[in-house]
Amino acid sequence: MRFMVIVKANKESEAGVMPSEKLLADMGKFNEEAIEWVKRAPNPFPEGESVVEIRRVAEADDFGEEFTPELRKQEERIGKQMAKNAKR
């Protein structure tokens, strides 16, 4: 079973309007909680190997100047968490 959260484009996003700093911060918090949630996923194949995957889509540079140094640090922290969990 797979799940994906999709935020559909609207008139503003199609025109290139970037998200606010607050929205980027809220998204970062959500992405941290998503990682913690996935860590609790039960192993569907207890007798063998299984993989639960979280895929990143957007990159930091996609968000322009609204992506402040503080938000960049948060993004780096999330990336490190994801890399660490991928090695498990």
C-alpha cells in the first residue's frame, strides 16, 4: 500500500508565486513528523527484508529567497534524518 501527499497547483503557484516563510516552516515541521510517523510502520515481511520509502520531490533552491537560512538548516537536518534512516 502506498500513500503520497500531493498539493495541487493553483493560479498563483502556476504563475511562479513562491510560498511564504511561514508556509515553508510549517512544511518543514510536517516533513519531520512524516519521518517520525514512517519510523513506526510495521514490517510487512517479518521473515525477510522490506522497504518503506519516503521520496523528496522539491529542492531547497526551488523556493527562492523566501527559503531563509534558518529554513535551509531545517531542510539539511531533515535530509540527514532521511539518509540515516535509509541505511537501516
